[in-house]
Amino acid sequence: MFKRQMKAICAVLLLIVAILAAGVANAQVEFEDRSTTESTESSDQPDLLNVGSELPAEVVRVEVNGDEVETGTGITERLDRGQELEVKVRVEAEDDVDDVQVLAILFGDERFLVSDSSGNFNLDANERTTVTLRLQVPEVFESDNYFLRVILASRTGYTKSYNYPVHMDSQRHQLVIEDVFFSSNGGKVRAGRSLLPIVRVNNLGEMDEEDVRVEVSIPELGVSAVDFIDELEADEEESSEELFLTVPSSARAGTYNMVVTVKYDESTRTVTKTVPVEVVGEPSAASEDDESSDSTSSKKKSGKTLVSVGPQSQDVLRGEGGVIYPLTLTNDGSTSKSYTIGVSGVDTFATVEISPSNVVLLSPGETETAYVYVSAKEDATTGSHPFTLDIKSGDEVLQQVPVTANVVEPANEGVGLTRGLEIAVIVIVIILVIVGLIVAFTRAKKGEDEEEEAVQGGQTYY
């Protein structure tokens, strides 16, 4: 009996050993099959990053605008956007190395990649050199934290990268001329007429600016115009009004530089921009018998007197404000002349004022601008109203310039009507209250009189 039990136990042990042996064998087969499959089907390529010999050179010092910057110290260098960064990189070689190049990169702003690189150079063992790179940071670069990355590389072999933390910040006071555009003519003008530039200014500084002075000028022609922006908040943009820049009638055709100058922070800071403008037409060298009477042009010639008008058609609100028609006179003769400016055809719809005077005295070659202020009357009909600007010299009418005023309804007329109705309702309510008080007082008085009569009627006499 005991022998039979021992045989059964041995049989079970042999069976377990056989099962384990079979499992090990299967595992070995599966491992070998998997490795074989991977080696035959894989399409991976060798890692090509930093393949080759090690670069036997190091960056040992970096300066930005004369100040040393460090990496790994936790110190962040503060820089101002809009400035040029002068980056000096000192390289030291441990062994001979050829075709070394240094790159400086400041990226992270989605609109700009600011970088510069040196040319290739060679270094002998234990030799040191310094290369200078220049990075122009745009004025609208985002204010944020960045890394100035300096990369040392050769034609083959490893590259070495060094990261220096920097913070791009905005200056306390910083205005930029965002754009210069023209309300008409696109920067082209005929001699004797006016350019109408508009200047867009952007405040990139930390402080609000007040009384920003905007000036446009053409130095070659000796003309200029000025406007002021009362307040310009930080991170905001504002545009100037139209600047009337009258080109002399004697200006020759060609391209001129219009200089835009913006002064701010109590006029202690200045930013400028140059915009080309074009004067078209023939040079103004008219003789006395060279007269032109083109009614479609605002440039008129009458003998040796040149006349020009700014916008010849403008919208004017009925009963509110007015518009200005600049009228420029040039005496191209050899003697002084006196001119009288008159306006015809406005009595039915507008009133007129001429500033600084309707009488202009000009020396030979002199130019002066008068401003005709037209204000529509309350009862003026809406629509186009043509009239003329009359220029006389003595009793002689030299020129009649046709212009137009388009009378339009004021935008707030409905508001005025509503206000009038409100006042009328209030007056009616007050009147009703007064009438009610009078009626109540009358009734009370009548009741007192009746009571007194009743008392007197019931008196007993003895």
C-alpha cells in the first residue's frame, strides 16, 4: 500500500516537472521568434543627433550690451524691447578646431525670430577669440521671459548650446509711429493743393502720455502742419486729425521726403519717420498771359495769382457746427498785391466767416491761406448747395472757385425732439397740479362760508 502511494506521488512530481519544462521551452521559443521578427521588420534609422567627434571648444563668457550674463544662477537679465542687443561671445579651444561658427537666437514670439550668426573661423589649441553679434529686437516684441540661446557648432561633430535667461520688458515712455496714411490722393498732390496726412501713434510704454505733439513737414518746400493728441493711454493707439499740408504752387514735380515728428513726455522725447510724397504736374512758372480756367480742378491761375482750395465738397450738419474750406493764395508776380475774398450763393442756407481776414496782402512770391468757415442754418434744406469763393484784386474779379456744401441732418435730432416732448409733459403736469390746488382751495373756502351762514341762521334772540 505504501509503495503504491509513493509511486503515485512520484508520478505527480514527474508530471509537474514535465509541464514546467514544456513552459520554459515555449517561452524560449517565443522570445527567439519575437526578437527575430523585430530585427527583420524594423525600419528605425540610427540616431544622427550629435554624431561625430566631440567639439573641442567652449563658450567661456557672454556679454549683452556690455554686461556679462550667466546661466544656471537663477538671475534673469532685464532688457528693453525695441533696442539692439550687442552680444559678445568668447570662445576658447582645447584643441585645434576648424570651421567653428557661433549663433545667437532669441525666439518665442510667434511673429519674430531674432537671430544673428558669425562667419566660420579656426582656433588653435588653447586659443581664445571673441565674436560680436547684433540682434535687433522689434518694438512690438511681446514682453515676457525668454532664453538667449548661444550655439557653438562646427561643420561636423557635436553642437553645444548655452541658455541665458532674459526678460523683455517695455520702456517707461515709448511711442512709435504705427502708420502714416492719407485721407485722399494716396500721397500724391498737385502743386498748389494740400496733402491730408493722418498719423497713427502707438503707446508701447508703461505710462499714459498727454499732449502728444504730431508734426508733418516737407523741409525742401518749407511747409509744415501740427496737431495734438490730448491723451494716449498705455498699450493704446490713437490717430491725429487730418493735417493740412499745403504744397506751394511754385513746387516742381518730383518726389519729396515728408518728415513725421512725434514729441511726448513734456516734449523731452522724439520719434520720427520719413514718408515719400509725390508732387505731380508741371513746374509753376506761369507768365501773365498764361491763364487757366479748368472748372474741375482746384488749382486756378489768374495772371500771376495762383489760387487753390482744399476739399471742394464737404458735409455740414444742419444747425450744428460747420466746416472749413482752406483757400490758399500765391502772388507769383513781381509786385505786392491786395486780395479780397468773398462768398456768393450761401445766404439761403448758411452763414459764413473768413479767418483771419477776408483781405489778404501778399508780397511777391508770398503764399498765405485763409479759412472760409461755413455753418448751415436751422431752416436749411438738406442736400447739395453749390456756391462760389470770389477772389478780387481791387474791382477786378480774378477767380470764382466753385465749391459745394452737403447739408445733412444732425445725428441727435431725434434726441432733441424726445427731450422737447419730455419738457412739454412736465409743464402739463405742473399746470394740472396748480389747477387741482386752486379747485381744492376754492371748495374748502366755500365749505367754511356755508358753515358760518348755518350758525348765524340758527341763533336764538331773547
